[in-house]
Amino acid sequence: MDYRELGRTGWKVPALGQGAWGIGGFYGRDDSRDAEAIAALKLGIELGMTLIDTAEAYGAGHSEEVVGMAIADAKVEVFVATKVSPEHLSYESVIRSAKASLSRLNIKTIDLYQIHWPNPRIPIRETMRAMEKLVKDGLVRFIGVSNFSVSEMEEAMASLAREEIVSNQVEYSLLDRGIEDDLLPFCEKEKITVIAYSPLARGKLSEPRRHLERRKADILQKLADKYGKTPSQIALNWVTRRLSVIAIPKAVKTEHVKENAGSVGWFMSPEDYEELSKVFSRHR
Ligand SMILES: NC(=O)c1ccc[n+]([C@@H]2O[C@H](COP(=O)([O-])OP(=O)(O)OC[C@H]3O[C@@H](n4cnc5c(N)ncnc54)[C@H](OP(=O)(O)O)[C@@H]3O)[C@@H](O)[C@H]2O)c1
């Protein structure tokens, strides 16, 4: 596993974590695949993907419960990231949500607590006051945001008195490169980690022949053959190339977990990286 510094905290996190959207349900609770999901998360931890990302909204809270079960007897330290929903951003609601997440996760400290989406109806200063209180009380280690634009980040950063924003979780993959215009350069300048969600474009990049136009499918397959990897591994290797980015693919199938774990710990050549970036460029 490769490791990256989280923001400027000095903490190392794996370049590849595990996403938990859909584990324990999507919009509502679904416990029909709990055993499979717990086994997948445990295998991922064993393979070094020791950062797990969930949210109070996922599976109406059940995702956090499943993550809690998966990490309960972990032999290594697991870095747990969860999120507070945009409708819970008032001071009291943030505190209440964090305590409820801690209880569902069955842990004492949330390593990374992220604002899931901005909410313009609640002053960010009020939300950040609650976030800093959670850090002061030891219930949260680091503060992050998700789906924040550059201007929303600037406002959020200016609202913090003692702590820093260490990460912004946003969509980023070969098929969605919108952050490259301004958000990614901003985060790199400020030393804020980008946590790339949907790094496989929800599975589209795993089946290039089925979902992608021919020249994109061709280059993914060409590089997969060259490096003895799969298209998914090439796509994840590309997304985690920058030291400022970590990715959190979601997988419940054992073979997917193993495959994803093999996407880091090696680098494609700079020439291949450039060629791949060019073929998937938005500006062609
Ligand atoms: N902050 C936000 O607003 C936000 C939004 C979306 C997602 N997220 C986070 O990001 C995580 C990942 O994003 P995502 O779930 O949207 O998309 P994703 O990780 O790009 O794709 C997940 C899908 O790809 C499949 N898959 C995974 N590895 C594969 C492989 N090696 N080969 C073939 N198929 C593979 C999975 O199947 P199986 O599960 O069947 O293995 C699943 O259907 C989420 O779980 C969540 O934690 C955050």
C-alpha cells in the first residue's frame, strides 16, 4: 500500500481506502448483504485499505453500523471517515449527529468528520463552531468537507478558529475531471487532501468495452495488458497518481476488493500517464 499525508496533519493515510455507500443500504436500511459487506471490508483492511468512508445518510445509518461491525476486532488501526448530512448543520444538530454516528460505529473518536454537502441556509461559521467543539472534546480528530467549491472552501476555512480543513471529498475519475480546473489546484496549493469518490465512475471504468467509446476502452486495455493489470487497476492507479489525492472505491465482491488493492504500490510510466490523460481529456 502507498501512503499519503492527510492535509498537513502529519498523519499517513492509505492512497486507497474503501467507500461504503450502498453498504448497509443506499437511501434506506438494507441488511440483506451485511455478512458479505463485512467480509469485504475486513478483507480490504487486511490488504491495506485501512481508511473507510461512510456517512450518517448511507443506508439510513446502517452503513455506519456495518462498518462498526467490520472494524470491531481489527488487528490494525482503521481510519474512520464519516459525514454529517446537510440538513444537520446547525450547532446542536452537528453535535447530535456526531454522537449518533459514534454510537452506530461503536468507536470513541471519528478520525475524519466531513460536511457531506454545503447548506447555504445555515451559516458555515455555526457549523464549524460545532466541528471545533467536537475536536476539542476528543470526539473528532480531523475536520473535512465534501462537495465544496473553491469559494465554499474559502469561506469554511475562514470560519475555523483553531482547526484546519484537511480534506475535500469530491467526484474524480478518468470520466469526471471537473475538479482539475480550479478545485484540485486550490487543494494542492493549500495542502488539502482530495478524497476522490466514484473513482471507477460507479463501475463504468471496470467494463470499458461495455461503457466507453472505443479509443478510451482501447487505451485502458492496452495499458492493462502492458502492466499485467486490469482496466479498473489502471483507472485507480491514474486517479491516485497525485500525492494530493486518495481514492475510495466501493466493492462488496471479494474479487473486486482484491483487484482494487492491487491498483497501488506501483506506478505507470510518466509517458503512459500522459497518454491516458490525453485520451480521456475533456478538451478534445
Ligand atoms: N461525498 C459524496 O457525496 C459521495 C458520493 C458518492 C460516493 N461517495 C463515496 O465514494 C465511494 C465510492 O463511490 P461509488 O460507490 O459511487 O462508485 P465507485 O467506487 O466508482 O464504483 C462502485 C461500483 O463499482 C463496482 N466495482 C468496484 N470495484 C470493482 C472492480 N475492481 N471491478 C469491477 N467492478 C468494481 C462495485 O461493485 P461491487 O460493490 O459489487 O463489488 C460498485 O458497483 C462511495 O462508496 C462513498 O463512500 C461519496
